[in-house]
Amino acid sequence: MKTVWLVLVCAFLAACGSGSKEGSGTGGKVMTPDQVTATARLQIASQGPTADAVLYAAQFTLHLPQGVTLPTSTEGGLLPPGVLVPAPSGSYAGATYLPATNGSAASVQVNITHPGGFTVGPLATLNCSVSPGTDVAATSFTLEAFSARDGNGIEIPEITAHLALLKQ
């Protein structure tokens, strides 16, 4: 009886192992998935001498690290909706993307205003595209020419900017 079972098991295994005349699997080729572009969310915030310091506008230029880009609309490097999201409710935000050239990194020029003013804290979130294999940190981005303004358009030098990488 044991011999019959052994023969049946061997026949079953032989039947399962054969079948295709095409050969096995991928013919020895390794299948690799397509590289997917990641997204990094960078928060730009203001900080001041007191938590209740009020500003009405902020302007700055943000230089992006290599491998980080922004989607643009078809004309003039303007960012489409959802790429730059202003934090204070009721704020107006505008930005122009300048792609990298041989001599300079990609950058984005940003203006954020609010007719009623807002206290220091988060200004906006920038949703960036990150090339596969690129590691990014908040310190990879460079903020230049940050300017906070009061209701009369006068610069408030005590208010500065801070960058934080929310998610990559």
C-alpha cells in the first residue's frame, strides 16, 4: 500500500512540474518595477519675536535641491493649483517656478498676502516632485530674500522664516 501511495505522489509531483513548452518564468530575466517619482511636502513657516506678531505679506525665493522639481502650467512657469497651498485661511498666494539652468539651481519665487493679516506660523506648503533615488531634507532647500511686511508694506525684520519637510 505504501508503494502505491509513493507512486501516486511521484506522479502528481511530476504532473505539477511539467506543462509549458515555453520554458520557465521570464527566461532568466530579472523583472524590475518602473521608478516612481516621489512627492515631498515642504512647509514654509514664519517665526517672530512673539507668537502674536502679525504680518500682512511674505515674499521669498526658495532654491530647490538637485532632483527636486515643481509641476508648472503651460505659460510663464506659474504653479498649478495644489502645488503651493497657503496655510492662513483667506490668503492669496502666487508663485513662479524657474527651472534649473547650467549655472543655477531650480527656484520658486513666492508671494503670500492676507488683507486682514495673520500671525506668525505656517505660511504655505509646497508639494514637490522628487526624482527616484534622490534623498531630500529640509536643509537641502535654501531660502533667500525672505521679507515679511506689515499692513503699510513696511518690512518687519524681526520676523524670519523656517523650513520643515513634512513628508517624503
